[in-house]
Amino acid sequence: MSKLILVRHGQSEWNLANRFTGWWDVDLTEKGEAEAREAGELMKAKGVLPTTAFTSLQKRAIKTLNIALEACDRLWIPVTRDWHLNERHYGDLQGLNKAETAEIHGAEQVHIWRRSYDIAPPNGESLAMTAERTIPYFLEEIIPDLESGKNLLVAAHGNSLRSIVMRIENI
């Protein structure tokens, strides 16, 4: 039976700084690298080893994938990188501190932008818009490999993975 392993990237520099990251290409922190290593070690310890991997075009996800694959001795497997797995685009909020943004726009409005399904931040993507690109990619590119018996590792982002999980769980 094939396995689907979903891994959110480790802590990024802007996660640490409490900033909206979106498509901004920030690096992992040391903690993020350690989290990625732990993910790979856990896969190895549990004997759930990927035979194929997918990731976004953003370095925090790519590095998470590479570190995890190295930790479970799977650097040799095929990897597909695709923009459809990129994080949700936060538009005008990208780079802004989340707490300061809540002070300016109100905590309730920021919560709506971050957590609602169909309300996008100014000039950004809603989760629904993110799902419009991640779910077709998941169904057309990832599911066929899963159905063929491969163990798949997808290293991506909170919102791109959230939209995929919502599809899997029929939410």
C-alpha cells in the first residue's frame, strides 16, 4: 500500500519574525533545518520511505525536502518542483509584521484574511484561490503516482498543504 507523506516546511526567517511570507523567498532558520531533519529521521525510524517527492519553487520548502531526504538517505529519489505547490500569496501583506498589521487593520480583519476560505487579503489569494491551483495539480500529478504504488513525500507550505488536506478529507 502506497503512502502519502505531507511535510510543512520548517521554521523560516519570517515565521520567526512573525511576518506574512507568502511568495517571498525566505530561508529556513536553524530551528527550521532541525525540524526538517527530524521529519526525515522520523520517516526512516518508522520505515515509511518516499520513492518520489514533490515540492514548491520556494527555497524554504526545497531545503526542507532536501534536509529530510538526506536524513532518511533518500537524496537519490526523483523530485518534482512546481509553482502550484507554492504558499498562498499574501498580496499587500507580504513582509508585514502580523501583530503590527492587526493593530492597523484590526485583529478581526487580519484573522479573516488569514483563516477564511474565500476572503483574500488585499491583492492576494484566498485559500479558495490557492486551492484552485493546488487541488488540480494534486489530482493530476500526485494522485497518479500514489495510485501506481509509490510512496510520496510532498514538502510544501501551510496553506498549499491545507487546501490539499481539505480535499482529501472532503471538507
